[in-house]
Amino acid sequence: MIENRYKKKFSLYSIENPDFPYRLKQCEDSPLVFYFRGNADLNMRKTIAVVGTRSPTDYGKQQCLQFIRGLKDTGALIISGLAYGIDSIAHKTALQEGCQTLAVLAHGFHTVYPSENRNLAAKVINQGGLLTEFITGTKPDRENFPKRNRIVAGLSDAILVVESAERGGALITADIALSYNRDVFAIPGRVNDVQSGGCNWLIYDNKAAIARSSSDIINAMGWERVNPGGMQTELFSGLPPQQKRIYFLIKEYGSLKTDQLLIMSGLSNGELKSLLLEMELDGYLRVMPGNRYTTV
């Protein structure tokens, strides 16, 4: 039976639509259409997925809470899957801290799974949104969850694995994120802790950067703003229009990868690389690990 609170209208996004999330457009297996209900900007400057086990320990719960509190001032959109455990904690903490949060579903809008998260889903709609590629009536079947995970990864600049065993959906999301050239971070745990086995393995295998605090993520992503006022406008009066556009795109988003800039600037690969090199040599840009550019 469809609940009245979820009969509200939703928006349909097509990949041909100009406001289709540019991050998803980078993914070869992006959904051609999806459905969205809420008020979040799906092209927010900063986005991070927070994923993990459905049965977190007290350590995992506390780490999830602290990391999202630490990310609050970046203005990042917090993305997760509305599942039990870390997903739910991530959404709840984001709501409490005044962050926008997005839940990606593995079923249609006719219901909420798990049912215990109905009230949480309603709150997420008002401070972010719900997103699904599945038509109304689609049940949360097992094969839908990896599909859900690819959208979580595709919408994100970075993925934080809070607590995970050596098998589970969080590791699937991390692997998908790596295939999309996204940054993956993992919170370490004790070497003999089964619940942290997946996180420790990701770090050991160089698939994830170690995240000891939110500052590790902020610094790696170039999300810290040095001199918030930035350079004076007159310093850019001599910059060619294309270089000026690239500079302010990167400044607006904090940092961007080359493939993101290709989509957003509309330049050819050769043109973009030439301009980036010139701007780096002139001291306007700095290259960071992962072929990510940030302003100086």
C-alpha cells in the first residue's frame, strides 16, 4: 500500500537535461533517467558519500558523528543510502548539524526501506532529498543495491568508509568509486577488529587514504579555504576569458579534477591541458594528488 506522505510529486531527470548532475554524466553506466524528491542542489560544489556497516560498533557510531560534524563547515552535501547503521547515522547527524543530505534508494518511491526509516526519509526530503532510478512499485530486491551504490559513488567527489567488515556493500561502493576515479577514504580500526577489517584492508591495499579526522579529508580534497577573500579582482584583468573561467570554476568548487573541468568548461582535452599548464606556471593554480586542481 502506498503511503500518503510519499504520493507527493517528484522530478524526473534525463541525462539530456542540462541540469542532470555533471558528476553522474562522467560515469559510463550512469542511469539515463532518475527520480528526485526534495530541494538539494545535485550539482553542489562539494559532495561526499558516507558509507559503512549496517551493524556499527560504538566506535563506528562515534566516528561517523565526529567526521560529519567536522565536515559541516565545508558545506558539503552528505550522501548515503538510507540503510540501517552507518547510513542512518550519517543522515541523522547531517540533519542535526544543518547539512544537506541526500539518500539514494534501491526501490521506487512507493515505500521506504527499511520501514523504520520512514520518518527519517521525510526529514531528508525537507533538508536535501531522496533519489532513485527505480519506478514506483519497484521492490528493494537484492540486485538493486549494487545499482544504488553506483549512484552513491557517481554523485560524490569522495567516499568515506566509516566501518566495514571485509565483505559488504560499503566495499562495493568503494570499488565502484575507484573505477570512477573518485577519492576514497577509510577510517582505520584495530588490527584484530572484524568490524574494521574492510577499512584496514582498503588502507593496506592503497585503495583508500587513511582518514584520522575530517581534516585529513578536507586537506586532501582542497576544501580548506586559505584567504577567503581571495585575490583582488584586478589581478585577473589580464587573464584571457577562458583562463578566468577555469580559475573561478575551480575556486567556486574548492578543487576540481581534469575530467570534471572538461565537462564543465566545454573545452577540448588539448585546450584544457594547455591552459591548466599555463595557469600553473603563472602561479594561479596548484596541482594536487589525483590530478586535482585548486587555486593558489
